[in-house]
Amino acid sequence: MKTTRPIRAAAALAAALVTAGGLTACSGGEDDGKITLSVGLFGDFGFGPLYEEYTKLHPDIEFEERISEFADHHTNLTTHLATGSGAADIEAVEVGYISQYTAQPDRFHNLLDLGADELEGQWLDWKWQQALSADGESLIGLGTDVGGMAMCYRRDLFEAAGLPVERDQVSALWAQSWEDYVAVGEQYTADTGGYFFESSGNMFRAMVEQAEEGVYDREDNLIVESNPAIGEAWDLTVRAIEAGMSNRLAAWTPEWNAGFNEGTFATIICPAWMTSYIETNAPDATGLWDIATVPGGAGNMGGSHLVLPAQGEHAEEAYAFIEWLTAPEQQLKVFEATGNFPSTPELYEDPALTGLTKPYFNDAPVGEIFTAAAQAVQPQYQGPLQGDVLATIGQGLGRIEDGSQTPEEAWSQVLSDLESF
Amino acid sequence: MTIAAKGTGTRGGPTGLLRYRLDLKASPYLYIAPFFVLFAVFGLFPLAFTAWVSTHEWSLLSDEHAFIGLGNYETLLSDPYFWNALGNTMSILVLATVPQLFAALLLAHLLTMRLRAQTFWRMGMLLPNVASVVAVAVIFSQLFGRDFGLINWVLESLGAGRIDWQAGSATSHVAIAVMVAWKWTGYNALIYLAAMQAVPREVYEAAHLDGASRMQQLFHVTVPMIRPTIVFTVIVSTIYGLQIFAEPQLFGGGGQNGVTGGASRQFQTLTLYLYEHGFNRGFEFGYASAVAWTMFAVIVLVALLNYLFIRRIRSAS
């Protein structure tokens, strides 16, 4: 068992790289009146069955999906937009990168002209706003999922550490604040010698996402140094690192994948989309993972939009498809299949959504948990280089973790690195 | 009149002669032209254009390209991250190339001996080289994994304890050097083998009669005889080694660590540094072009030093 997993991950990565390299040539072809729409995604969005369903409804439309790695995806998209060729007809954009693209609306088809102007009420208001250009004149994308946060934890590890196991009691452990979460973690690590969470960067990011203001203010100025919420999040994360709570796993690496199954860490911050990663990475851990609430109140982490680069030739067909794909019925199907949580509030009243439980997570009522999380989210403004800024701070925390810098050195290097932004 | 008319009108007249002469003079150039045209379009022009871009503040994301002269080079030379990347590259180069060429020499020496299934062994040498760099880097990154890597598992069962290969400078350089050596040792061994087969048998017979051992024969007969080949492999390995990209990039994993070569930039090579500036958030093509030209200078310099070094060994022995 132990040997097959890394190999499979390696094969998947190799395949992803080959695909990323090989399939960048052309977008959208026409054969005997049929139109092939290309869809560029990072990771599997669970759209597979929906393509088939759509092709049944519209026999003239076919799909070609290109999946690349998370970081490469946005870099490639930016390059393709700048050079005017190579982008897919439909591209996914994660929320950390969306403002970078709303700043250049002329590179995308304006969805307000294609029919989206009548649909505004369909999405959470902030989800809609995120894809609007600064002047409000153009909308570049339609929202797919949102990442209201929860906290996933390993029941077996909690039990072994003498902590409560049931999700309500676990939530109560840190219901007050992140300080309580860190205190529980300090206790856990001291008692068991194990790691409490997988990466300090992720914990830091969760705290920042919950704050009223994040790394940017509304005028797109970086406020990393002046925002007290950032300073507090940094200090608390450093405290957690120094207590040895972090497993120091970078997201999307083979070691990270393996950690879910092996149970090397006890908790991980869980936006809805994370649940599907846990399920795929730890197929043998059915019933061991469960879901509690996240400390520090509600916040959004991740979630995506689908955009139509202006270089795509089939704007109307592509728009018709994403309008269908992001409609509540289809978002519900995606949620049922993958766990990516819908961004359309209409569903939050729907028992088909709220009543959903996941056997893998010990029958956790995921519908209820993530509905509550999504409804409570206070939207935070996302600046143009949001994703890169958080990654740079995450690296600073990484330098403390591997012992190459003191917290003070790491912080001052973060600030000097950010000056070049 | 008639003579003149005859002279201009018929075959073999001045026009025909001219055409013949033109054919004689121009045709050879036409035949070799495709290469030079392609070279100019895909070789020279990009080189020159890169030099031009490197004197501008040139971002892919903006249409304005301001001329700033040597500004990019000044920023580059005063950036400690550049010198860090240069140091890392040199360190990986030495760690990868020196043991690799020695191993290749020994392997080639073994292959000259009479072996069963000779072709099998020789072909086997080339196998690691056939695998793509990406595949090699992905597999080795797994082997060098901190928690579930095979190498750490072996180390631990030997009682040596685990190593976080990625976190340290030295350990990450060793890991990357192993990937490079794995891919290129066999290739160099085959090149040495080819050169060794051109060494006349009589020289070895004479050495053998004089009582030279196998090892003495290798270092006192073979090495001096195949020096031009050694010079060639040293220079080619240097050029390759200074441009390593896929190995550190994949070793760093997805995300920021793959771009900066670890959180402390402990294994960021020059090409990764170029990538960080040219194909990352700012898409600063001007600055990246300056990095490219600086790399070119570094490579020429190092290759030259290596050449002189190898030549000295020759004249010494």
C-alpha cells in the first residue's frame, strides 16, 4: 500500500505536466458544424458528467478539458492573455487571482453583454462583485464555488490524545478564538509528540481571510505592515510553530497528499473544496476524518470563477454553457459529486443541499455546516496580487519552520520582499 | 549586325554565360542558405532581441517599454538573491559534474573490458538519459521525500536518522546533483568509451608488459589519450549544469517554493531566478533578458576556466 501512493501521485503529476505542455496549441475547433469548447482548469472540478449532459442537450457542442497545476494555471493564463493566444475558451480563475484579471477587463468577453446582466441575484452578492471591473461596467466571470471555512480533524488522533471526539465538543474547544485552538494544539503536541496541523501558512491565511481587511486596502495599497490583524495572525502562527505544532507540509506536494492518509497531522482548515481533496488523498481513512467549525468566526478561503478570454471565438456558445453550468441545479450536482460548495444562495434553503451528509466524514452534515459557513461570510476585498502576497508571507513562516531564520528576520525579509510588488 | 545579333540571341551568348556564372557562384550559397536563414531567425535574432529587451523596462503586462540602458544589469548585480542563485548554481554544478565525470570514466573503462552481453551493458548506460528530465525529477523528488521517501526510509533503518533534504542548502544541492548525475553519467561514459576504442591496442600492450595495472593504464594511458574528449564533456556538462531548471523547479513542489527554490531560496538556480522574474507575477521580460545575458557571460567564463584547467592537467602529466 505504502509504495503505490507516491508512484500514483508521481504519475498524476507527470501526466498533468505533459498535458499542460502539450495541449496549449489551439483553442476551439469546428468540425462538420460541431463546436469544441476548451475548458482550462486547475485540478478536477467535477465537471465531467456535466459535459456529457450538456452535449446531450446541445449535440453541436463538445468539450475538451485541460487540467494543469494550481500555480502554473494562473501564470499560463496571464501569459496567454498578454500574448493574445493559447488560452482556452473557458478558464477557471481562483479568487486569489481574480482582481488581477478584473483590472484588465478588455482581455475578456464582457458577460453583461452576453446575458449575465439579468442574473445578478443568482449569486452571493460578494461573489458577483469579485468578478466586476472597478468601474462596474464589465463582468469577467461567473462564480462556481465558494470556500466557507470549517475545520477538519482526525477522530482517531483526537481520541488517542484524550481530546473530545464528537464534532460539537470539538467545535466547543476553540469556539472562542484562535488562541484556544493554539492552546489545544500545544497540549496535543506536548502530550503526543504529533503535529496538530499541516502547514503554518494555511493557518495564517485562514486568520487573515476572517479579518475585515486583508493584505490590501480598497485602494489596492499593500497594508501588510500596518494592518493589526496581520500582525496578530503572524504572532499567533509563530507561537504555534515554536510549539512544534506544524507538520511543515507544502500544499499539493506528494508528502502533503500522503499526510492525509497516514494521519501525520490532526487538523486542517477545511474550506468546502478541501473535503474532496481529503477524500481523494486518503481513500483508506473513511470515517477517521470529521468536520468541526473553524475558530475565529466565518471567512472565505478559495472558490473560483469561470471567465471567457476575449481571444476565444465562441463567446456565445461558451457563455451559454457557463450560464448553465453555474446555475443552481448544476452547482448542486457538483457539490454532491465533489464537495465544492455552491455560490448561489437560492440553494441554501434547499433541503437537497442542507440535508446532505458525507459518509466519508463520519456522516458529517456537510450541507448544514458549509451553508452556515457560507452565509456567515463577511466578504473581504481581494487585491490584485493577493495570491502572491500570501505565498510570500507563507514562505517567511516556512523559514521559521525549518529553522533558517528567527521570526524577526523572517518578518523583515517578508516586508523587503513585498517592496518589489 | 549579324554577328552582334548572333552574339546576343543564341545559347552560349553573354546572358547564358552570365546565368552559368551566377549558378556557379551563387548556388552553393543557396544550398547552405536554409541553415543560415533558420539560424538567423531562431538563433541570432532572438539573441540580439533579448539584448535589446534587456535594456528596457519591459513587462509582458504593459505596452510601454521604457529604455533604461544598463539599469536592469545594475539592479541585477546589486540583488543579493542573484548572487545567492549564482552560488547555488556553482555548488550544484561542482557536486553534479565532478563525481559524474569520474564515474563515467570508470564505467567506460569497465566497458572496454571483455564482458558477457556487451551490447546490453552499453545500451543500458544510455537508458537513464532516455527518460525525460521531468520524469527523473519527479521520481527523485519522491525518493528524497522527507516523510515517505525511500532514501530516508533506508537511512532510518540503518539508524542514521531522517534528513529533510529540501530544507538545507547542502542537502538540497546534493539531491539535485544526484538527479543530474543519474541522467548524464551513462551518456558521458558512452562518449568516453567511443574515444577509448580509438586508442591503439599496442599502447596498452606495451604498458601491460611494463607491468602497469588496470588502474595505472586508465590514468596514465587512457586519460592522456582521450583528453580532447574529456575537454568536450567538461564543457558540455558545464553548459548544461549552469542551466539546470526542471530538477530544482520540480524538487521544490508546486507553488512558490518551486519558483524561489525553497523558502530560503536555498536551491534557487540562475534559471529559476530568471523564471521567477520573467514568468511570474510581474512578467518582467526586460529584467529576465538581462539575467539571460548575464548567464551567458557566466557560462562562457566558466567554460573557459574549465578549458584552461583541463589543459593545464594535460601539460602537467
